[in-house]
Amino acid sequence: MTTINLVTELPGPKSRELVARREAATPRGAAKLTPVAIVKAEGASVTDADGNTFLDFAGGIGTLAVGHCPPNVVSAIQHQAENLIHLCAIVGTYEVYVEAAERLNAITPGAFPKKTVLLNSGAEGIETAVKIARAFTGRPAIIVFEGAYHGRTNLTLAMTSKYGLFKKGFGPFAPEIYRLPFPNLYRRPEGMSEDAYIDDCIARLENAFVAYVDPTAVAAIVLETVQGEGGFIPVPPRFLQRVRDLCTQHGIVYVADEVQCGFGRTGRLFAVEHYGIVPDLIVTAKSLAAGMPLAAVTGRADIMDGPHPGGLGGTYSGNPLACAAAIEAIKTISDPAFLKRAEEVGTRIRQHLLDLQAEIPLIGDVRGLGAMMLMELVKDRRTKTPAPDETLQLTQEAFKRGLIAIRAGLYSNGIRFLPPLNISDEQLDEGMAVIGEALRVVESHRRAAMV
């Protein structure tokens, strides 16, 4: 049995109607990936208003590790809604808020006393981590990296790379943000070995403490363990170890941004566990609450207690419904069988992509960690010239065939794979077959245009 079931033209009439209403009611800046209106979802599939069923390889951009509408999460939300929808944690205390924080303290890396503050979104989590680090250290400066994506608030936009898509027209941005090279091994200088390239990036990091900012002024180094929007680039272990060592040496707070790469996506609860390195603070969101809006900053209790009472929090931060969802999601993702399945999903995706790479010249690189996989498309494998137009065409061709896929990368030339981690082998193979068909179509068009 296949999951994909297309019964109308795409988009169908009901989708066109609702999307037209959306476009009339909302600004163009709030863009959309697909032209369909979704009314129902389950597991790895979504169904639109016209009855078409798609496979979802975007997964809410990484929020749906446990799939669409998992029964235990739905039941927990329903039960919580019958008793307490909202109070505000600033006003009073409720059980699910405390339990969610306790569970995060227990499962995040580090054998030391920890505390957690709950927020609404990944960007708010990153901004809060910066506030905590500044309050604890009394220092202003923040170090981030090329290719980073940390959010869309003013401060997190200052921290984010990829200017044209995310930052154009929105400045000026928050000061005291210092951006350094990130070791993207695929795009290292021609003729340079991986080790030499990592050495160079480490040297640039160390030199920054002389050329850009004194270490005594740095509150935090904020680093995605696997860059998300930047193109699913795992940080090389030796580079991450040097970041950890420099933070320890200079009293700098090491903040791991695991908003997208956390909660099982890499086959471990947290991507940093692959490295055996412990951050001072870790920021989580996305799959933390199975699609409900919740984020968290968890870390060393002494650092977390840096801000004064009243300095943290927000009206909806730690909403009871979101906390109830998070508790169930944490239970599911923490199960060793679930994490084993995540590893299997990653292995299966990687093999499909390597097979396609051997066949189709458009695929320049296949990379990722666990089930957090990406293929980068290039016009020429030798020059590695990005192919963003072909990447967009690929998403469109895949959509025509019933698969939702999403781009990523500094040059918007990568397809990232973020399916629910409870996807079946049959669904995964079905979706990857669509990717293969779409790739062949795009490759044939490209070759025809070159004649």
C-alpha cells in the first residue's frame, strides 16, 4: 500500500480558495512552501482540503520527530485542556510546567546540578540563553559562526547568517555580535585536506580573541552542533573540542543550539552526545513538544541563576498544553527503541542518497548526522557551483508527485530530510523514489538547456 494518493489537480480547488484567502489576509513576507491547504495529518502523511494525501519530508521543519498527531500527545493535550489551558508561570505554578523542566534537567548532557527555563520558540530560547550568559558573566560580546541560523528576532537576526533571505531590509541589528568561519568541509579550499582546513578554522577562532574581541569581553559562544538552515553541516569534533576548551579557559559560556538537531533527530537525544562534549547551556525547541510552541534553555544551575528574579519569562512561556505535549514527546523520544529507529531511518536515507549520487551528477554532496540528512545540488562537481534554481525545481517536481520536501543551505541548494522519525520503511522508500524521479526530471531539463 502506498501513502501518496492524489485525487485532484494540484493544488485542488479548495486549496486554491483557502490559499487565496491567506494571501489576501497575510503579508507576502510570511511565505509558504506549498500551495495546498492541509486539514488532517497522521504519522508521516498529510491530507489537503481536496482529499489529496502527501508524504511529509519537511516535518514541520523538524518539529515532528514523533510524527503528526501522535495519540499519546493528543490525549495529553485533551486531558490538560479539560483542567487548565493557561495560567502564566509568572502568576502561579502548575504540575506539567515543573515536570517538563525536571525531565529536561534529567536528560540533557552534564552530571551537574541543572535548571531549565521554558520559552515559546527557538529564537526566544537563543535570546534568553544570551541574556543568561551576559547576566552571569557581566560581559557583552557573543561569538557566532558563518552559516548559522538562530532566529528572526532582532538579536537572533544579528546572530544569523544568510543575509539576503533573513536579514535584508531589517537592520540595524543588535551590536556586540562577532561572526567567525565555520568549518564546512565540503566547501574547503581546493587542494586543502580536511585536517588542514580544520586547523585553519581553529587558528581563525583563536586569532579572533586578538583581532576582533578580547576573551574577557565574551559572554558566550553560540554554536549549532549540526547547522540547520546552513545546510545540515555537523561541526567537526576537533573544532568543537577547541570551542569547549577555549570557553573553559576564558570563563565563556558555551551554548549549544540544538533547536533543530536535538530530540532524536541525529539518533541521540542530543547531537552533542555524539561528541562526548558537554555544553554549559543547551537550547531546545521544535520537536521538544511534538509541534506545540515550546522551547527551553537548560544548563548549569549557577549560570541559569545569573539573571535577577523577574528577568526571565513571558506570558505564554511554559503554557500548560505545550508542557503536557512535551512530557509525552520526551517519554517517546527517550525510548531506546525510538532512538534506534531514528538511526535506522538515517542509514536508509543516506543509502538512498548515495545511490542517487552515483547516478545523477547534480548531487555534489551527501551529508548529515543520523536522520538529519541533506543532499547539496551543484551545477558542476569540480567547481561546486551551487544550483539553487534546480533545487527549487526539484521541490516542485516532488510536490507534483505527492511529496513535500524543503530546501536549506547558505546558497539554498540543499534538500534537507526531516521526516517524522516513526516513518515506516515503506513510506521512506516511497518518498525517496519520488525524490529520484524528480531528480531525473530536473537533470534531464538541465542537460537539454545546455545543448
